[in-house]
Amino acid sequence: MVDTSIGTAEQLKDPNYTPPLAKAVPLGIQHVLAMFVSNVTPAIIVCGAAGFGFGSNSPDFPQMIYMIQMSMFFAGVATLIQTIGIGPAGARLPIVQGTSFAFIPIMIPLVAGKGVDAIAVLMGGILVGGLFHACLGLVIGKIRFALPPLVTGLVVTMIGLALVKVGIQYAAGGVPAIGTEEYGSAQNWFVASVVIIVTLGLKFYARGMISVSAVLLGLIAGYIVAFLMGMVSFGGVGRAASFALPNPLHFGLEFSVAAIIGFCLMSFVSAVETVGDVSGITKGGAGREATDKEIQGATFADGLGTAVSGLFGALPNTSFSQNVGLIAMTGVMSRHVVTIGALFLILCGLVPKIGAIISTVPIEVLGGGVIVMFGMVTSAGVSMLSDVNWNRRNMVIFAISLSLGLGLQLEPGALQYLPGTLKVLATSGILPAALIAIVLNLILPEELSDEATEEVSGGMAGHSKGSLPKDNHV
């Protein structure tokens, strides 16, 4: 229910309205709490894949703390670009930006086991991909036809499926523990289970901000249990600085064809996701459709925020969908509320001790939260696919795209003779699945013959509305 003490119904629908400060500050911090865990998790996963994350005992471990710090700082900067605007960049709407999960399956093959030196390749790809993303703002309205729910739902589902393995590995003890007695121990799974159970309990049996922050509170509960079991070490917190500014080109810049192509192609998906978020905000908060200017500005800001992040050692930014739901729940459309949240994120990013405290979270605790989050990514993709008209044509497109994409992801050795660049792109699974789906959706006729589809589906063709004969439609 909307709190009318914040403002009148008309004021709450106005992005330019500023609620009383006593109300605006907690509302802004509420937005940060809703996205905080999701924002820092990609940095932890990428550093872990590179070999200097949790449990690695790498001398480069402090580099993960820096990337966590930059994840907070540049999420705040990118959010300010959205809410305040810089020239054509920014929707001037309450859009919260954060580190994107979508790019993780592209980043992991680029850095896997290569250490901190491989991060420079990511930063080069992020910079170019961000600039390309910004340019999409000029044509975003013209390319949306090529990315219907069949394609975007497939891609989001693939992203979730690509990441669930990470959640299981973390919950079991992390990649460095694989092959040891500690991996998969009852203690590890107990701690991860506490996070999952508390998260589910709060999500479904609590209300308001407690429900929205269920993952964060679940992690805190797991953290307390892990602390009581002696699994938490604060050794690095005391050594971390109390204040530090972002360091330009901290990881350097290196330009790789595979990274550039990968980031540019995933930018299409990220851009369409942002369009959906902008539309969700205006519809849920103000009861209207988003304007072309708002959609273009949001896409510009997405790309600009990502490009700037790459110059300072942060990962790609995108609009956060959970905060769209928060706006619909509170009914507060004020962009200035989100601006306050952005300033809070920037402040957190300037204090390395916060990153050091986050790094004390045992990987098993994070694993419990990641299982929930990545499962929700998959669920979001399935939800998008529910909007698809499941006729025989779309079933075939989905079947071929999923089979090849997921198959290449699960069996990367099948492409051992491909050149390095193509191998990295293809074994992500997501890019080949997306490209196949886009091409087939554009070239296949609207309806395939019943006989052709029944032959390949073994009589198991879908029987949703889209596959019924026309004269049976109600």
C-alpha cells in the first residue's frame, strides 16, 4: 500500500518530486539494500574464476576487494547518470544501476585460471562494449523486433543455467576445495542451507522491505551461523584502508577480439533488458508508457556507465529489475530518492573496509545466496518465455537454440579445433544460442507444417494456445 504521508498521489507519480528528507533517505537506502548482494556478487565470481578469489590464498586477493569496492562506487555513478542525466545520457527516472549478471558467462572463459593479469582483457572488452552499448541508444527502437520474448527469454534462461553450477560449487566449499575432504562436507552444506531456508522464509512469510531484502537477510543469518562455527576470519579488515579513491586503469587495458565481440553482442541483450525495466518503471510507478526519449536516454546511460566502469576496474553495469518491483511496491516514482541511494553506494565504494568486510563472508554462505539468485535468473527467463506463442515454429527454434547453446556449454571439448577467439565465444553457450534463435526467428516462415514438427517432436508438440488449430481458439 502506498504511504500517502510521503506525498499526494500525483506527486508520487512525478519523477521530479522530492519527498521530505526524513522519508527520502530511508527510501533511497532501501533501494541499495534490495540490490546490494546482487551488485557485488559478479566481482566475487569473476575473481574466483581467475584464481584470486575466496579460498585461493593468492597474494592478489586484495584485488578482489578493490573490484568489490568499484562495483559499489560505479553502480552509484551509473545510477546518478540515469537519475540526473548528462546530456543525452540518462532517462531522468528512478532507475537503479548495478553490476550485470548477464556478462558473467562471457567473462569466465576469458579469465579462467589466468590470474589478475587476465582482468585487463575484460576491461578492454567492457570499455568497447560499453561504448557500443551507448550507440545502441540511437537505434534501440529499430532493433527490438529482432529480440522478441522467445529470444530474450531463452538468453536469460541460459544465463541462469550457466551460473547455477557456480552456486553449487560455492555452497560445497569453493573451487579450491575440490578434491579435498572439506568439499561438500555436512558443515558447508548446513551453512548454505541456513541461507536458503531463511531467504525463502522471509520472502514468502514476511512483508515490505523485509521480504524485498530476503537474500541479504538470509546471508546475514548464514554469516552469523558461520561465525559461531569458527568459519569467519577478520584478518584482512584491519589492514584495509578507511578511505581510497578509484584508481584509473587499475587492471590496465588489453583489447581482445573475443572479449570485444562477446561484450558487444551481450550489449544487445542488456539494452533490451533496460528497455523492459524503463517500461516497467513508468507503467508501475506512473501508469504510463515510457517515451522514446526516456528509452534512448536509459540505453545511453547503460553504455556510458559500463564504459567508465571499465576504465577503473569495475564490471559492466545495467538496470536492476528488482528495484523496478520496489518502485511498484512503494508507489514512489521520485528519481531524487534513487539519487540518494546512488550517493550512499558511492560512499560505500570509497571505504575499502566495507569491501574487506564483504570478503570475510565464507564462500559457503555466499553459495546459499547465489543458488537462490541464479535460480531466480532462470525463473525470470522462464517467465519471459511464458509470453511466447508456443506454436510449432517457436518450439523448433527454442529446441535447436537451447540444444546447441547448452550442449556447447556442457561439452566445450567438442570445439577443440576452433580458433581461440571463436572457441571462447561459442563455449559460453549463450552467444550461439542467441544468434541461432535470432536468425531462425527472422528467416523461418510463421508456421511450420504439422507433420514436420510432429516428426521431430515424437508427438510431444505443445498444446498451449499457440499450437491449437485456429478453429479451436476460444
